[in-house]
Amino acid sequence: MSQASLKLPNQEPALGLPTSLARVAGEVGTIRGADGGVRERTFADAPRAAPAPPAARARATLALRKVSKHFTVDGKPLEVLHDIELEVADNEFVCVVGASGCGKSTILRLIAGLETPDGGAVLLGDTPVTGPGLERGIVFQEHRLLPWLDVEQNVLLGLDAVKTLSAAQKRELVREHIALVGLEGFEKAYPAQLSGGMAQRAAIARGLVAKPQILLLDEPLGALDSLTRTYLQEELLRIWRQESITTVMVTHDVEEAVYLADRIVVLDPRPGRVRTIVDVRLPRPRSRGHAAFAALKEKVLGELRH
């Protein structure tokens, strides 16, 4: 997590994604050929190691196992999600895209513990999610700051359920996270005195202040103008890198998903189900004008059109 001096109890740092290396060594000496002659042994003659398996992902922080969800509409059951299978590794940034009504936000609410699945399970490690918890922070499209509280007080609400910290420790965490999102000097400002982008940064600070293992973002930039949105995309990446936090973000913006994500989950609608998962193997920082970026964006759009 961050370099902050305070840590909540029972919280372990994220592990990062492992990589693996393989090496094949040769031997020095001689070897008899098929014609009976003797020649020097070369690396080509060395015993070959078994091919290395593909680099494994870190142990999944989060897993959805055959998750289904129904709602009742006009007295009839409506299947919203069908057999959703997804794993998200420690420190991974995953974006979920799909048409309106395909269940993107429902997936986030299930992970947050605000809804319960009708089939399957949502797991954190090996533990089923049965309700909200401090290990998951969520930020919505609307900032949902309380208008009668200033920025400092709104961020402090994120620690309301934490009973193991003193008031001084909570104040320090609030100070650190207000600084993290670049709102120093606005601690005493009220929501009505903030721009849309500043209000969303305050909401992100509130979502992070309890030092969750997983940050859930439900279209947090969707209502912002393009300039502010682009700026906050950079801020999200900075915070993600600095905090080393697993992030799952819902967005309608395919370009945003390609810019931010390690992987993009494409959902089919009615009922929502995973159509495909696209690996984004572009180096960061990413250039929106690069041909590879445009090709990947078109690939995701093509999946959405089918």
C-alpha cells in the first residue's frame, strides 16, 4: 500500500504480479556424430529443459465463480447476470465494459457486498463475500459527499466503522489521503465550493482512507468534462501505482479502458455474461495516438458490436 506511517490491523500488503525466468545451459566436451566422427559439443547439443509454463498470475485477490443474479421486475424474475467467471490478481487494474443494462454496476455491488448473488460465489482469497467490509472501497459516478460536511469530515466518514484507531490516528490518515489526491488547502471546503473533478478526488480519498485491498470504481469520471476526465485518468494511474491497490473499474468509455487497464472484461447484455477478456499489453505511459492503441480500441469496440 502507500508509504503512510499508519496501517490498519490485519491488512497485508499487496503482492504484485510475479514473473518467471528460464535458462538453458550447455556443456563443454565432445560428442560422436551419426557418421562416427567426433566433434565439439555445442549448446545445440545440450539437454533441453522442459518449456517454462506461462508466467502465472499472482494468487487471485478476487474471484467470481459462476455468479448469477436476478431481480424482480413487474412481478417477474429478470436474469441480470449469468455464470460470471472472473479472477482479478493483486495490484491488477481491470476495466469492465459493456452496453447499458448488461450488469456492470451489479458486478461491482456484488463485490462490494451491497448485493448477494443468487448463484455462485464472490471470493476474497478463499473467503466468500457476505457483506460490506473495510477491505473494499467503492467510488460511485456521483461523488455522494454530504453537503453539510467539509472535505476533511467527508473523508473521515470512510473511517467511521474503524474502531481500532484513535482520533489522532484517523486525523493523520485523513490528512495523508487528502494530500494523496491533491486537495491540500481544501480540507475545510464544502462540496458546493468544489469543482466536479475536485469533488470526485475527495470521494476517491474517502474510498481509500481505510486502506482497502480493492478499490471499486463505478464510472467515477463519467459525468466530467473531457479535459477534467483526462486529467483524473492520470491521477487514477498515479494513485494506483503509489498505493499498489487492486482496482476494478466500470466504464462506458472504451478508450478510457484501453488507457487505464491491464485487462478489459467485455460483457454481453441481457443477461450479462463475459463475452471475452482482452489483455492490454501496451507499455505505460500509453499514447492514445499510437497505432497499437487504436488497434486495441477497435478490437474492443468490435467485440461490443457483435
